[in-house]
Amino acid sequence: MKNKLFLFILLTTGLLSLVSDTLADWSAAKRLTWTSGDSCIPAMVIDPGDNIHVAWQDDTPGNFEIYYRKGN
């Protein structure tokens, strides 16, 4: 993930996209969740191996639960 900026959009779309440092080249969006509930309070970190870790809350099961996805 060197020389990349990250645009994280989860609150309304559940999508994650990467953009280059020149803002000219966007990656294809990757859907993180397909739930019909309210996904909110996202958090994202990148570990030393360039893996992306994303966590968020979602109320689909009737109460808010914490969800997690890992990507590279």
C-alpha cells in the first residue's frame, strides 16, 4: 500500500476505495457489507504487512454488533 491514500466510505454505502497520491487513479470499490441495517462508527488501520483492518458497528441483528474485515 505504499504511495496510496485511502478513502473510506462506510456510513452510507459500505464501500472502500483506494486512490493514488495524485488523486487520478482510483481502485474499484470493494463492498465490505451487504446488510440492510445501519453501519456506522468505522475504524481502519494498516498493519506493517500492508493489510487493511476495518471494524464497524451494524444494527442489522436488532442491536448494534461489531463487525471486522481484513484485506490486503
